[in-house]
Amino acid sequence: MEDQQSTSTPPPLPDRLSVDPRSPHHVAAVFERDVGIRFNGKERHDVEEYCISEGWIRVPAGKTVDRRGQPLLIKIKGTVEPFYR
């Protein structure tokens, strides 16, 4: 019975989270459920990384990629509110 209860409650969302599995801020257990980001009151679907305490998100800069083929990210400052959908 305890196992069913622990799987139904999601882990708490961390202060800083990254989509990239190579990042030290990537938490795989969080991505077992769908995570949404509300930035300055509007929901964003293109967020690659966020930090609540510092108040920023990183999003791709168009279709530009670096020499390894990863998207170039820009940092935008504002109010960050992560949530589970």
C-alpha cells in the first residue's frame, strides 16, 4: 500500500532544473510526470532550464545551434513558477 501512495505523489520540484540529461541540474524522477513552467504569468512550452531563486529561464535562440549541434540558449529574467500538469 505504501508503494502505491509514493508513486502517486510526485517528487517536489527543485529550485533549479534542466531538461538536458548531461546537466548536473537534471533530475530524471521529476520528468516522469509532465512539468509546466509559468513565466511572468504566462505558460511557456520552450523552457530548457529554470532557476526559481535567481528568477530566470533559458530558452532556445531560434534555430541557432552550437558546434556540437545543441541549441544556443538565452537567459530571460522574470518570475518563474514550475508546476505539474
